[in-house]
Amino acid sequence: MNLDSANRWLALAANVGVLAGIIFLAYELKQNTVATELEAASNFQGSFTELEMLIAGNPEFAELLTKGISGASTTEVEQLRLNAFYTNVLRQWQFIHFQYFSGAIDEEVWSGERAYLVELMGLDAGLRTHWQSNQRRYTDRFNEMVGSVAIEATVRHE
């Protein structure tokens, strides 16, 4: 075997090694992307689980939320509590919306969550009113999405 032949075999082996490294990197990147998506979805679900447990574990707040959902009149203190709750809810939605646009939330997950928001906006007069009165707190992109959701919710519940 001459030196030229040995160099070609070494170059081929090096190229195969580089290709194997690229394939391994692509695999690791895919695994990392999946892990990021799972973590983002888990965090979102966890935050809403906390809100749901607040409602389930506090009958007095559940009654207050029922007033908000129906659009019934509330005292100033009750309205303050509902505003804090609705602000938190919409911030959570804004965060998952941001994660979706940044690629951290899968299209299928986002589609289901968006459908859930359509249902909430259709059923909860307090949430709709809160969003309409406080849009300046949220990003333009989020407000645009919620506006389309509100229209869709109105059409579904007519």
C-alpha cells in the first residue's frame, strides 16, 4: 500500500467519522427539541392545574368565579379578585402562545389548547370582558389571536 492510497483511506475514514458525528448531532438536537416541547406543555398544564385546584379547593372562590362567568354584578373586592384571576389566566395563555410561535409547543398541542380557549371565551363573560378592557397588558400578536378566538367563540355559542 503506497502513501497516496493510505491518505485516501484516512480521508474516507475521517469523512465517515464527520458524517457519523453530524447524524449523532441531528439525533441529539431532535431529542432536545422533543424534551423542550414536553417541558413547555407540562409547565402549561401544571400552571392550569394549580388554577383548577384553586377553584376546586375553594368553594367561596368557585362561587365568585361563577358570578364572573355569568357576568353577574360583583362588589369592588370581588371584582379585584376576579381581575387578578383573569389576568393570571390570560398571562398563562399568552405564554403558551409565545411558546407556540417560538417553536417550543407542537402544532397539535397548540391546536387543542386553542380550541379550549375558544370554549372558555364562549362560556366565560368575565374573561371576555376582562380581556376587552385590558388588552394593553398583552402583546399585539396575542391580542390578535384572542380576538379571532372571541369571534369564533361567539359564532359557536349563538
